[in-house]
Amino acid sequence: MSLKHVNAVVVGAGAAGGVVAKELAQAGLSVVLLERGPWPSTFECRKDDLRNQRTSVLGHPFGPDDERNPRVIVDGAGKASLVRPSEGGYQNNAACVGSGTVSYGAMGWRYMEQDFKMRSTYGAVPGSTLEDWPIGYQDLEPYYEKAEWEIGVSGDVSPDPFKAPRKKGLLMPPLPANRECEILRAAARRLGWHPFDVPMLRNSVPYNGRQACMRCRWCIGHACEVNAKNGTHNTVIPRALATGNCEIRVNCHAGEILTDSGGRARGVAYYDERDRLLQQTADMVIVSCAAIESARLLLLSKSKMHPQGLGNRYDWVGRNLQGHSYPRVAGLFEQEIYDDLGPCAGIALCDFAHGNKGLAGGAMMTNEFLRSPYQFVGKTPPWVPRWGPEHKRFMRDAYRRHISVGGPVEEMPMWDSRVQLDPQVKDYWGIPVARISGNKHPHVVEVAKFIVSKCEIWLKEAGATRTWASVPGTAGASGGQHQAGTCRMGDDPKTSVVNRYCQVHDVDNLFVIDGSVHPTNGCFNPAMTIMAVAYYAADHIVKNWKGARSRS
Amino acid sequence: MRKVWNPKRRRFLEAAAGAGVAGPLVSCSASNSPWRYFTAEEGETAGAICDRLIPADEFPGALWAGAVRYIDIQLCGHLRKHREAYRLGLAAVDQASRSQYGKGFAALSAEQQDQLLKAAEKAKDPFFALILAHTMQSYYGDPRHGGNRDGIGYRSLGIPLTPVRGRSKHDLTGGTK
């Protein structure tokens, strides 16, 4: 069964897909936006420390559904196992309108200039496919600005001397600091570092018709109870729909990008919520399913002209899967820290993001988001037993007196860290699932250890009596909510999947627009960059659109 | 919100089990058991284990806080896939207890129980890791799932029950309390 032809079909209503749908619809193109999940509902906004996108021991409210969407994960030792979305290692990203932007912590970072030219800044790193982006920070600057204003960002980055040049300051002021932020800010200043208020995709004052943050600390893993957190579900997607040019179809599961005999994209085949197989034809197809599912969809779309899948002529689709490696240090204080007040992560510094001697890259450092009691259970120090009276007493003594800091270490892309189609396992719809394998680069651990040393200095200066660290190892592929890299952007079709405008090299009406295109993933949370790239790529599409436009 | 603990629903499930039309939800316990999944003996062994993992001190232990209830409810819910692990794991704990001390785990002294648990931890017994994680979830996680009775896990840390602030008017934007 086929449906009315449109100008563009966008697969995935997350950070990127929402932006692209809105930009195209506003420019007068007819758009169908397909989303595998439902609209998030207020019922799912409840705070539950065992059932959320971050701690999903009892499942997760924003999907994807555990029964229908398995993956095969190959661990560091080469053992493959079937993993459900709420289980560890799945590398999950929410399946709902807005996707991760509903349940993220909502840091709204711009990458630094060096993040776009890692290779030319640090040179080749043996064992890594490290490469520069074909575009630079200055190409994205206007689009970062647009994202900040259309989605909405609060904070104050003006004290950060390392930030890339920006035309405007942040839109909304930061929230008042809580006790933890004040302690850390003062300590960092005493050390001669440059702390500042984290840019957050969150209203600190009423904006866009929605209220200000109520400072509850529960951003991460949860939806905002008062709708003060900004994602694509409550900003650009409603605006896209309001143009009358965009139709969103939820609970629709894309299975293949259809091509014509000439190899060009002609639409998407998908299962709707009643499991009917439908075909939506379009002048162009935009894939915005995040790094793992975007790669999977391209690989699934095999045809005579594209026998290895779309964009995969040179075997680059699905490779270089990255996320971030997160070292963390916790410190125990004599005084009480806990004041039950947001912002949770609120203070950051970029003194060790780049330019660390002998190291390629670094990390932005910030305090940790909400630590629920159950999360703290697993993060007790090595000198405390894992159970029994001593553990119980430590929980009581330490919970209100600890601070945890850390940061996302920029990863070195790895050729063998990849997404493939599993030869055996299929999902509910009978479609081969993603098989994720590979390991992280050892240099990432070195950088993480360096960041740990700085976190320890920070916490000790702040008054911590004891500290304990956790450093992730190299085993297993990375990804998670920060997943990126699987459809690399580049000028050379032989060493990348899309060109500098996110256009698949050999299919001119097929675009991949999401974190997949990042050659490297910055030392920051990537959501804002994904949005900025989406504005940038959509602008290119609109400027080059020669077809008809409907009035909006 | 506490739908899972609705006595009417329980009666229905028991009736369904008795009538032999049990769906996957009620492949449950023998009729003399107070639990959904566990037999009475399993419940007792599980409770004894949980109560050593989080023993009573100034604050009640895991048993009082509803650890067994949490695990039992969740074994009929999201943790369904661990059913077999519990059936075998609890039997193995009792077996080890009987062969070493001549009686079931629940009848041992606290010291003897700790000895067995430490041995299981040292041997990296996956069932030990499982019941440890679930006990911690029951004590320190949201009470709506069957554990953390009266919010004792939260109260022992000095924090309030999870607030539902979005439904009442709060202005907390002015600064710290």
C-alpha cells in the first residue's frame, strides 16, 4: 500500500529529525515525520528511581519496547549475547517523539574549535581512524545560535576563556547555584581554574510559553514534570506541525529505504502501529535515527545498485561507533552537601578539555546529575563492603555528604567498533537487528586517568576528606545516548559516508542527519551539536530545493 | 498507584490459578503460599538472605522493608526472566546450608548466614549478585514497586519521599533553602 507522495520523509523524531522536519516544513516542503515510538505522556513524567531512561532495572518509560527490539552485543572478550533495551550494554536511546531530548540531562554545549579538527590538532593516533571534520566551528556557529534560541538555553559561559568565539551570549540566565555548585565554584577559582554555569536546554525563566525550571534535580533519565526542559518534542516539532506541511506518524517502524532502478532514494517502507507494511514515497529521504539505528537502516536497504546497503560502497557505514568515556571521582565531605535543590549538574570547567600535554583531547569537567539512593549503592568506595551493616551505615553517613565530578572524554574513533546486521536475530517485525562489536581505544583510558587526577585535585580543594574514582576500561564498544560516528561526514567518498552537507555520497536525495555524521564526538554532551548540524544541513537542503513549495 | 497490591486483584489471580486457567502472570506458587511466585519456604529463605544483606540496626532491615514482597512482585513483572534463577538459587542456598549446618538457611544464626553469603560472594556466585542488587533496589528504590516500606530507605538517608512537585505550585527559583 502506498501513500500520498511528499517532498521529504524524515525517519526519527529526535534531536535532529525534529529540527529538520520543522525547517523543511517552514520552507514549504511537504514532510512526513516517522517516529518508532509514541508521544511521551504526562503519566510517564513521574519520578521513579528504578524505572527511567538512566536506571532501567525495572524498565524504562520512553522505550524502545523490551520485547520487540533486541540487539546482539559482542563484549570485549568476543562473546555475543542478546540484549534487551532496558538491559546494560544495549546502548539505548529513547524511542518516543523527541527521543533522548525528552529524558536527557539537557546540557546544551557547543563543541570547541579543536573538537572539529582533532587530527590536525593532535596528529594521527595509532589504531584510530581519527580525522578532522570537513566543516569547522565557524560553519556551525550561526546554527548553534539558532538552535540555542529556538530550542532555548540557559546558563552563563562568559567566564570560560576556552570557548569558541560566539556572536551572542546565552539566551537565559543560569539558575541560582545550589550548595554543591557553590562549593565547587569557589574551589576551582582557588585553583586558578575557570568555572562557569553549564549551558542547559532548560528554561531558567519562562520562555516559549512554558514555565521556568522548579529546580527538582531530576532532569536526567526523566521527563520534566513542569515542561521546563527543552527538547524537540516541545519546541520544533509542534512548530513543524503548526505549519500544516508536516505530518507526524508515531509508532511507525522503518524497515528499508526504497530505491529506484537508478539507485536514487524513492521513499521508505515501514510498519505502522497496526503492523501494516506501508510505503511512503518522497522526493528525498532523511535518516535521523541516531548512530546505531541510522547505520542499521542504511545497511538494511540493499538493492541491485547498492548491494552492501546504501552509502556503503566502501564499507564505512556502521564503523567508528563512538560515545563518551566517563571517568568519575566521588569525594566525601565533613559538612552536609545535599540540599535537595537543582540544578544538579550546574558547574563546569573546560581547563582540561584540550591542550593537555602528551594527550590527544580531554574532557569538560562537571558535577554529576541526580544521584538516586540506588545509584549510590553501586558507587560506594572500594573500602566499604558491598552489603551488611557496614554498607548500610556508610550509605547513611555518606549520602548527604558527597559530591561526584567527572566528564565526557573524547573518544578516538575505531574502525572495528561497529554496527552490523546480525545474521540470525530478528526483531518483532522480522527485520535483522543491530549487532554491535568492538572495543574502545586505549588512549581514551589514559586521558580518563588524567581527568581523574584533576577531579581529585578539585574535590580535595573543595574539602573532600577522601575520594574514590572509577575509570571505564577499553572492553566493548561505546555508544549510549551520546552515540555517534557510524556515517562519517567527509569530502572523500572513499573514506566517509556523507558529504559536508550530510548528503550520502552516491545518492543525492538521501541524507543522514544526526550524530552518525560526527567524525569525532567532542568532549561535550553532543545534543546541541546534533541540533546545530541539523539546522545547517536543513538550510542547505532548503536553499537547493528546486521543487514546488506549498504556502504555509 | 499501588495497583499491584490490590487485594481484589490477588483474589482474582488466586481464583484464576485455582481454576487452572493461569496465564503467564500466575504460574505462581502453591496455594498455601502468601506469595505470587515464591513458595512459602522460598519466601522464608529469600527473606533471611535479604535481611543479612541489609540487616536491622537503628533502622529496620530489608525484610521489614519489604524486600521479599518487592522481589516476588517483580518476578511476576519486569524481572520475570529471573524466575528460574531464584528457584534454583534459593534451593542451592538451602542445600549448602543443610550440607554444612544440617538445617535450612533461615534457621541458621546470623553469623552462620553471613559465612555462607560471604562464601557465595567470594565465589562470584551470579545468584548472590542478583539477589544483592534486588535487595538494594527494594530498600533504596521507589516504594511504589513493593519495597522501601514507609519510605524507610529514603528516611534512613535523611531524604524525603520522592516529591511530586509538578502538581503543586512551588517557587524555588529564588535561591537555596
